Amino acid sequence: MDYLWLKAAHVVAVLIFTGGLFTQAIGVAAGARGGTETVDLVSRWDQRVTLPAMLAVWLTGATVASVGGLFSNHWLWMKLVFVFGLSGLHGVQSGRLRRLRAGEQIVLARGPFAASGAIAFVLAIVALLAVTKPF
Amino acid sequence: MAASITASEDLMAIRRLRLASFVEASTLLVLLMIAAPLKHVLGYAIATRIMGPVHGAAFIAYAWCVTAAVSGGGNWTRRELVRLVLAGFVPFGGFANARLLRRKQAAAAAPAGAR
């Protein structure tokens, strides 16, 4: 029962964090086009909700893996690599939002939806690994 | 106005990075110098079972702080970035960051014209 509650808490944190990641990506894209209001709103959401959710993802995820004895599974380590990448992307986008708030211009090299597309792709891999546990 | 708000945010990001760097380096030392010998010499596996996840969390926090600080401007050179990344993987690396981060913090705290 405790394990299921922990797992549910992890899923809640993941859903909020991933929603925040997409919001960040769109916020950066809007900021690159001059949307200062959007940057401000997204930054506030990021600091108050997405960042704490990311911390909760790691905390609950590590606890679930520890309680469930999952650290010996290869799929988990592969999943961790991708989640680590998503956390890194969150850090990069937080920095970009800070620069946009400072009035700097940012040019997105790969178009406004590239980051969102990459997030969706990585999330699909993470979900497949977590659900099918292939190896 | 926006510039001054962001200057204080830059300062906060570097302060956070300094703390994360110190905690990451300290937990790695405790893991290697205390927990690992306790496990392998005296058989207390609980030491690494506790310190492993603690250091893991500290490492992730450090990595996030590095990406957020460097992506937010502040004139970080590629060499400084490589140094910060490498410091996360070697014992005492986080302590070796101290001087660089103190310098960066002083630069961020200086008035815009003095930078």
C-alpha cells in the first residue's frame, strides 16, 4: 500500500514537472519572439511549481526505486539517463528565461517547437521504459 | 529595472551553485572516505545505502545549478564550463571550484558598469 502511494506521488510529480517543461519551452519560444508578458508568467510558474515538482520527481523516484528494489534493473538506469537529460534541459531553459527577463535577445537555432518536440520524444521513451520494463 | 532584477537573480544562481558545489564535494568525500570503507572493511552496508542516494541527490542538484547558472548568461567561458562539469566527477573537485565561483559571485555583485 505504501509503495502504491509513493508511486502515485511520483506520477503526480512527473505529470506536473513535464507539463512545466512544455510550458517553459513555449515560454522561451514566445520570449524569442518578444512576448515579455508570457516570459514573466512562465518564469513565475517555473519557480513556484515546476522546479519544486522536479525536486519531488527525483525524491519520490529514488524512494520508489529503493523501496521497490529496482536499482538492479537496466531499464531504470537507462530511464535515469533520460530523466537526467530532461532535468538538464529544465536548467538550460530556466537560464534562458532569466536572460529573456533581462531584456536579452535569444535566437532559437532550431525553430520554436524543437525543444517541445525533443521533450515529447524523450518522454515517450521514458514512459515505454517505465511501463514495459524491457530489460 | 529588468537588468537589476536579473543581476540579483544571477547572483542568487551563483550563490546556489556555490552551495551545491560544496555539498556535492562533501557528500562525495563522505561516501568515498567513510561510507565505502565502513561497507568494505567493517561490513556496514547501510552506510553506502544511505550516502549513495544522498550523494546522488547532491550531484543532480549540482548539475542542475551548473546548467541554470551557465545558461543564464554571466559570461561563462567554455573552459570554466568544462571545469565545472569535471569538478562534479572527481573528489575535491567541488572544493576546487570555490575560487572560481567566488570570483564569479563578486563579478555578479559588482555594479553593471564595473563588470
